[in-house]
Amino acid sequence: MHHIELILLALYFLVGPATWVFYNWGLSAGRRKMQLVTKPLHPIKVSPPPLVSILIPAKDEGERIRRCLESALAQDYPHVEVIAIDDRSSDSTGQVMDAVAAEHPNVRVLHITNPPEAGWTGKNSALHHGSQLAKGEWLLFVDSDVVIEKDAVTATMSVVLRKQFDLLSLLPRVENHSFWERTLIPLCGGAASTMYMIALSNKAESKSSFANGQFMLMSRHAYDTIGGHDSVRGYLCEDVAIARLIKNHGFRPRVSWGNDYASVRMYDSLGAIIRGWGRIYYAARFGRPWTILAALAFVIVCMFSCYPAMAWGIWRTLHPVAASGGFIGTWSAKLLGPEWLIVGGVHWTLMSIMVARIYRWSGTLGRSALLFPIAGPLLAYTLIYALKLCITKRIEWRGTAYSRKTHASSVQAKPVPVLPARAVESRV
């Protein structure tokens, strides 16, 4: 019996402490490979610098869109145009865009009033129309809930021009204002980084591809070559699909940490966090469950297991069993309780250190890792919610319902005309 327990202890050591040593090393090494945009900035030697078109789609953002637009207009990069796309908003979003455009001649507003064509998601349709108006040699796609720092365009353009990248996507700093945001969102982001092997996407020889649509700068040449948003019209995570197409066409996509250059507040309630990240996990894998199942298994086996291991160690220490004879039997009867405690404690310590680093990387206090007994089950529930979406194959995003058929129909759907009658451009 003691021999079986020794085997179990050895197996637990492999899935517990040993796994976290490897995970710590891998994630830290990957993070270093994603430090592409650093200060001091390298000067842009191209004169005049290429025109950058900043495209910002928005739906029912109200006054919040103003902050995003103003941050785009405050750029110190000398050659920028802003295209604001009002995608069927039922609130004041369009009026706010028009008011901003009235004060800034380099802002154009595109109002889209009808639902997207069959096979298209709303965001992809909006960006497709917006890209037809863009005059820039480079396109910067920015989500409406993102605020970019004044040197964001200068910093990223400096990198892509100097290193000849065709796409550079930033992972913004996450603004977490509530308890649930600070507790759960950094952990969800860390899970996504692991599930989709984001750091490996910067290796040319790797098949892994990733981009973040919150801030995605790409050359117009690469965008047109892959077919623009027309080629990903049915994808809810169009950013990842675009990165895959960019790499498959022989271009050079890259992902970088962007804490110093952009910020975003993603969700403001527990329910919104679970639904939002569940949708991301589902859509990023195109509705396939295997990566999500692997992540859930990791959470249960490699994270939660430290607690029953330490509890078993305490129980075995307080209730030693009689020796079964022989050296191994006597030794295991006396020492297995403390050893379970030691291995479990090492597991918890290594895990807490790594989780604390994930929190700090997202701009949250590292001591938030102590809340893992709360955050861990919520992360597992979010993954289960994503699995539910994989089963139902139905999802609601920005007030529009989609099904898995959207991805399939995106292959056969006819391209949307450049500027259909329902899309009205305004330059106030």
C-alpha cells in the first residue's frame, strides 16, 4: 500500500511543482521575446513618414467613444488620419463622433445603419467598409474601449519600419477598477496567453499565430494581399485569423506587450467577465473545444491539486499508519505525511509566485494571487462556459446573435460592396 502512495506522490510531484518550474521558465522566456516596443524610442528615418489610418469601430459606446477618439487625435506622430465607424448604434455614439469630427478635419465618420450581410460579423463588416475609405500606407485597428498614449503610433511605427514587420499587435494595459476585475481578469489573460502560445507566434518557424484586435497595426500591402476583412468576414476573433493569414502568406506578424502605450477596461462586472472571456476562449479556437479542455484539466490537476495534497499530508502526519515491514515500508509509514506537506507546500509556493507575476504583468498588485481560492474556481467556470458555447455553437456579441454557421458561410458569402446604400459617410 505504501508503494502505491509513493508512486502517487511521485506523480503529484510531476504535475505539481515540476510543472510549475517549467511553466515559470516558459512564460518568463516568452515574455522576454514579446518586449518589442521599448523606450527610448528609435527615431523614424523615413521622410516624410508614412500616413497611418486609425480605424475605430464602435457600437453603442455613448460618451465613452470620445476618450478613444481624443487619444487617437492626440498622437505625436505627424501623419495620421482617423476613421470612426458608427456600427448601427442606437445611442449617442454617432453624434459624439460627428461632434469630434466637426472640430478635427482629419477625422471622417462612417455611419452604418443596417445589419451586416449574411456570413459577416458586425465588426468585420464595419472595418471592411472603413478600410475602403482609408488612405494610409499603414492601417491601425483600435477597439473603441481602448485609450492609446500620445506616442503609441510613433513607437509602433518605429518598430515596424526598422525591423520590417508587416503586422504589430500590442497587448494593452488592463484597467481593473473593481474587486472582480482585479481578481479574475489577469488570471483569464494569463490563461489565454498559455492556451494560445502567444509568445511562440513571434517565431517565424512556429505555426502559432496571434494578434490582438484591440491594437493591431499592419501594412496596407499585407492587408490587401490577404484579402482584408473580407477573408475573415465570419470570424468572431478576426484578429487571430488575420495573424494566421499574414503568417501563411509569408509576411512577418509580431505581438508585443504594450502596457506603456495603450490601456483598456474590458468588463466591469463578474457576469460580464465570465461571458466575455468565455466568448474569447470559444471564438479564438473557432468553436473547437480541445484547447479549452486542456486548459480546464491544467487548472484542476496542476493548480487545485495542491490543496488536497496538503490536506492529505496533514491527515497522514496526524494519523501515521503501521509499518508494513522492510525499509521502504517503515520509512514511508513514518515520513509520507510530512513529504506530502512539503511537496504540496512547494507546489503552492511556486504556483503563487507565478500567478503573482501574472497579476503584476497586468498592472495589478501581486498579492492578488492570494485570492486564487476565489479566482481559480471562477476561471474554471469561465472555461466551462466556453465549453458550453462549443456545444451550443451559439453566441451573442455586441447585441447580435451568431452561430457556428457564420464561420462556414463566410467562405461562400459574396463580398460586401465597397460602400452600400446603407453606409453613409459624414464629414462634419
